[in-house]
Amino acid sequence: MDAQEWDERYREARSSGSGTDAGLWATQPHAQLQQVAGQLVPGTALDLASGDGRNAIWLARRGWQVTAVDFSAEGLDIARSRAEAEGISIEWQLGDATNWAPDRTFDLVTITYLHLDEAANAAVIRRASQWLSDGGTLLVIGHDKENLTRGTGGPQDETILYSPELLRAATELKVLAAEQLVRNTSTDPEGPEDTGTTAIDTLLHAVNA
Ligand SMILES: C[S@@+](CC[C@H](N)C(=O)[O-])C[C@H]1O[C@@H](n2cnc3c(N)ncnc32)[C@H](O)[C@@H]1O
């Protein structure tokens, strides 16, 4: 999907929801982000493909200085309005993950549910791996290929889904975990498309050691 198609999805979510900050995805942060980032001392963070802002806003609430990038202006707009309602400051940037680059490094880079084609997924992770400060953490989470047969929600095109092997091969950082995650969608939904009870995600947790 290109940026215009994502804009359209966010616009529809906004118009069918209640208020200008109605969004497309869950409002609570991904449980695994909470677990990993919850153990780190807040510093600088980049949320790439930040969507309507759930992870960026949670990080900022905890004291992280957050830069959030997405190529959907509509998605960013919802996120911005949610953050402003809480008096939270985040640097929102409109950018395409396939060519956007920061002019600084970060203590944490997180990417959740960004699904491009296989080569592009790997290229984004390879590039994002270079944006970490010494000791910085990379956390990538997306739908696993096995979600098609064992899970619920997410894209139904296997060629854009993740596997632990694919994510592990995309980074030269020290990999602490590259594995499947079984996510309970009742307690940790990605959004309204998670209608079953279980989703299979892939997680990459790596550090610039
Ligand atoms: C499934 S949503 C996930 C949003 C958020 N990370 C979350 O977990 O709630 C995918 C997001 O990726 C964004 N996206 C897709 N392709 C992108 C690209 N090439 N560059 C930047 N953002 C992109 C979309 O606009 C959308 O907001």
C-alpha cells in the first residue's frame, strides 16, 4: 500500500470513529515494547512507521525523547492530536521508511508492523541497525508468515510477512532474540482486525553492543 492508500484508511477510521483522534490501531502499546523498553533507562527513541502513535506516545509518557516517522500524513495527524490532548511532545516527521534517514543516533529504534516486500523489509532493518547509539536497542515486531495458518489479522500476503530467520539475517547487531511470539489478541490487539484470540508475530531484539 502506498502513502495515499494509508491516508485513505486513516481518514476513514477518523470519520467513522468518534472525534478527531479516532484511529486505526490499538491505543495501548505493544506488550513486548512495554517489556523491553520498560527495562531501559529512557533516552532518545525512534518509532519508525509509527501509525496513529500508540508506541511513540507510550514511550514519551515514560520520559523518552521520541522521534516518530510515518509516510501517512493522516496517520501522523491522528497521532499528533492524541499526543497534544495529553500535553505530550514528540517530533513527528513525515517520511518514507525506505529512504528516510536521521541526522542523529538513538538509544532505541522500534518498528512495529511495517510490512514491505521481503527485500525492502530487510533493507529497512539493515539501515535502522546503523542508527543506534552505543549500547542502543533495536526492536522489530511484525506478523509472522505462520500467522496466515495459525493466527488472526494482519496482511494475508506471505511475501511481505516476517520470519525469525529473515529478521536475524537483516542485522549485524548482536541479536538477543529472533523468534516467534504468540500474541493474545484479546489483551494485546494490534487493532480491530485482530478478531480471533491468537496472532503469531515475529520479534527481533538486538543491541549495538
Ligand atoms: C500496520 S500500521 C502499524 C502502525 C504502528 N507501528 C502500530 O504498531 O500501531 C503500518 C504503518 O506503516 C506505515 N507505512 C507503511 N509503509 C511505510 C513506508 N514505506 N514508510 C513509512 N511508513 C510506512 C503506514 O502508514 C502505517 O501507519
